[in-house]
Amino acid sequence: WLKPLSPLPFQRCPLRFLRYSAKRMAGLSPDDTVEEALQRFAATFKEDAQGAELAQLTEKAVEVLRLEDDRETAVRLVTELRDKLHQARRLGRFVEEANVVERMAGRMRMDESYIRTSAVGPSIDQEQNPEMAEMLKQIQQADKESRPYEFFNTVDQTEMTVNIPVPAATAMKDVKVKVTAKTIRLEVAGHDTQPCVIDGAFFGPIEEHAFDFHLEGSGEKRILVLDLEKKKEGSKWPDLITYGA
């Protein structure tokens, strides 16, 4: 039951849902417990036609938090929920819920005393709570640095680039890649990340025929460069790979 859930097809009008989300969140207090907040979010997700998977994941997180003997699994579930909501927030959906769960996930990872009966806590607004805002910034930076690649793309261009640091002796024969319009699996012999460096579903479809890769640099600056092209322009991907894929 811990298998990550499939990506959610967020399609509704963002402005309409932002108003709905703000209305639903109006009753949430910093004094509400983690469990109370998650239960409220699960109810919100259930009211949305496309929120069933988020509701299921949220309820599972609450269930494990109640056990109080498997914190690692609980943190993993809340982190997975954070990543799913991160996608939704990028598309203008469940914005406030995403902000609160992001705060929860950060506190759980850094403070073992932060449990289901703990208060959700104050806002992460820079002016209201600069210390919490700085902590969240550090967590986000750590997440970014933990990825084995750098990802570059813009709103107005379909071309995307991925730079992957590889061992100095890496040659083209050491690279194995399988790409479809929706997925990628990349293996690099001798890389710290094994058995594969990247394995998952793209954030969106790509032009399979336009995919290419090559090696650049030498020594500590040796990198594998992936060249990709989005099928649709007009949006900036938050990441190469869909969270939870």
C-alpha cells in the first residue's frame, strides 16, 4: 500500500478553484493539530471530482501517524502528499493545502517531537515568521541538491536541457537510455546512483524523435547532457520527472 500513487490530472479553472480553496481553508487555525488539518484536507479532496487519490493518500498518512510506532513511514507519506500538492499548486489548485502540508513535512523531517497531536503552527510568511520561512527555504534547497541532475526549461521555449554530473571516465558506451514520449530510464556505469540515475514519468509528454544526449567536459566537470523538447509550449515544468511517479 506504500506504492506511490499515479499523477493527478488537474484540469479545472485555477481562478475558480483558488476561491474555493480559500473558502475551505478559512477555518484552519495554527492551533489545529496535524491530524485535524489532514482530516479537513481529506474531506476537501473528496469533494473534488479529481481529488480522490489525494484524499486516499491523506487518510493513509493519518492512519500511520496514529500508530505512533512507524515515524519513518509517516514522514514518507506526508512528504509524498507534499509532492503531489506541489504539482497541484503549480497549476493553481489546492494552494493553501499545499502550503500547510509543505510546512508539516518540513517540521516532521527536522523535529521528531512534531507529531499528529502537535499544532500545525504559524504561517511561513517571511514577515510573520522569518525563522520558519528560512527553514523551509533550506529544506527546498536540500531537496533540489539531492536530485542527481540540473534541469533547465522556460515558459516560451519547448527545448529543455538536463545536465547530469558523471564520473570522469564516463564514455558513451557507459550510458544506457530508454525514452518514450512519457517516460525515461537512464543508466550510467560507475555513477553513484544505481541501478539507474533517472527512472520515471516525464512531467509532461515530449517529442520522442527530438531526444538526444552527449557528454561534455572532463575530470570533475564531466557531465552528461540530455536534450529534450516538450510537445506543448507555454508552460514551465517544475521538474523533469513527475513527483511520486
